[in-house]
Amino acid sequence: DGKVNAIDATTGAIVWTIDPADGAVRGRIYRDNATNRIWFATATKVWGYQDSGTFGASLLFSVPIAGGSSPILNGTKVYVGSSNGSIYEMDAATGGSLKSVVLGTGAAQTGPPSIDTTNSVVYAGTEDGKTYSVVVPF
């Protein structure tokens, strides 16, 4: 239904709901238990929310990124692939300091990135069958 629901693990009851009104969530929702923040992508944006428990979730940011993949957190940065063949990096709390790196020709959808925290590298595959590595932060 295009909504994100927080579910009580004990009762199964919905605790709060986010309706970004931008289509279905693309892939997984990433949650950082240390900060109680969540990030997800929809058809045209990447969203960041602060989970306040039973008090709901408050919007931190929405950043226009077409065809965003499942985001991933690395330190204070969130990384997400896109339909324009790029990986984007943004501040995890504000969505600011938006930077991107084009992978290959930029013609293929970029999948969800993974992080090698030891070597500070983001890896992402593209629909043209290639895998790329990019040193982070950009």
C-alpha cells in the first residue's frame, strides 16, 4: 500500500505509519538501532526518519533520487543506488551534502550498495552485469 508501518513485536499491532505518497518502498528499510533512524527509497525519493517509538516517526529529509535502491548506512553517511547509473552519498541526519559517482556509462540501474568498512569502499552492481567499487566518503 506504499506505507511503512512500525509493528509491535509482541502484539503485532501497528505502532505508527508513514505514508510518503510516492509509491512502494523499493527494497529494504534500513534501521540504525544506535540512533533510531530509518532510511528507505521510493519511486522518486530517498527518505530519512527519526523513530520516536510509540510517539511516531518524524521526517528528517526527503531527497529526490529517481529509482533509488535500498539504502545503507556507513558512519554518518547514507549510500543509495539509482536508476541513472549513479551511487549517491548524503548526510544521514539531514540528507545534505549530496554527492554522486556515475558508474560506467551511467546507463544502467544501480543496485543496493554494500559497504566494506575495513577498506572504506562501497560496492554496487548494475543491470548491465558489472560490479563497481568506490572509495568513500566521496
